[in-house]
Amino acid sequence: MTLVALVNPNTAGATTAMMAAIARRTLRPEDGYEVRGVTVAAGPPMLVDEEDLRASVPRVLDAADRLLAGPDGARVAALVVGAFGDPGAEELRARVRVPVVGLAEAAMREAGADGRRFGIATTTPGLAAAIDARAARLGWSAQYTGLRLTPGDPRRLAAAPDEMTERLAEAVRACVREDGADAVIIGGGPLGEAAEALRDRFPVPVLGPVPAAAREAARLTS
């Protein structure tokens, strides 16, 4: 079995399990893949601002180090960093020999394919500047139509999944109608179930970053 490890940079075990379950729909056991969710040992249950994002980097590196040093370390074929800011992805590439996939990197690569203009819908205003900067750093400025945010506290919204999905739907609609996006990314690993629910509700592709990262991991390990 080809082992792909998904490292969750927050401490919510339920989020780790949800993201791993979504990844398994692409990296299927019947195709020879095993997806293992790994949760960092410390930190907040949700990354909501740039301070959280920066602080998660050493925790991601520690979680990956522990996994790779463990009994199944030699079996790990790829690492997925399960937060939309890709915290620790570049640092991991400098210290491991296996492919490393970031959610934002993979989702933007898919969304921007064939010259498409894409927007991002998400729930975390405290990460807006970091997301914009990530798009610029990855070279997508010319195709990136911008970020649309849901109103209210992201933690409260996370506790009301149906409401969160509808607020994200409104943000997707604004990306398409007001910004001219040809595709929209749901910007967050913990938003994975909402992304699945919204995938077929619009005339443009609505992309979840976890499936995009899983497809990238499959390509890099095939």
C-alpha cells in the first residue's frame, strides 16, 4: 500500500478524520493507497489568524518528524499539509525526501488550469492577507479574482455546519457574479464537507482543497 500522510496543523481530531475520509475518496484503498491522518500535538483547534498560522509551522514539522521516525516512516510516500495556508510545506520539502503537497498550492493549480480565473471563498478574515499573499507567491496574481468572506466569527460558524455551507454558498456566488471567477476554491481544510456539499451547486467548478491535494499526491506517487 502507498501510504500518504495528511498532517492537520490544528488539534481538532475530528477535523483530521474528516479530511482523511475525503482524501480516501480519491486515494482509495482498492487502488493501493492508505491515507493516514496525523494531528499536531499542540495548538488551537482551528487556525483563524496569521499568528496561528505561523505558530503551527514547527508543530507540523514535529508531527512529520515523529511519523517519519516511527515504525511506518519508511512507508510514507507523500505528505499533505492539511491547512489552506500550507504552513510548513516549504520547510518540509527542505528536510524530507518524499513529495510534500500543500492544500492551497494544489487547489490553486487546479483552479487556475488552462488560464481560468479563480476566486476563493472562506470563513477566516484573519487569514485574508495570508491567502492573498500565498496566491501572489505561487504566481497566480493575474488569474486570482480575490477572496470572499463569510460574515461572523469563524469558530461560531464552524459549530453550525449547515449555516456555514449556506454562507459559503453566498461567498461563492459573489466570486462568480461580482468578481468574474471561472472557478472557486473553498479555502480551508476544515471546510472540506462544505466544499463537497457545494461542488455541484454552481455553473462553475467549486473546488475543495483536500481532493485537489489528494489528486496531486496521487500524481506525485504514481
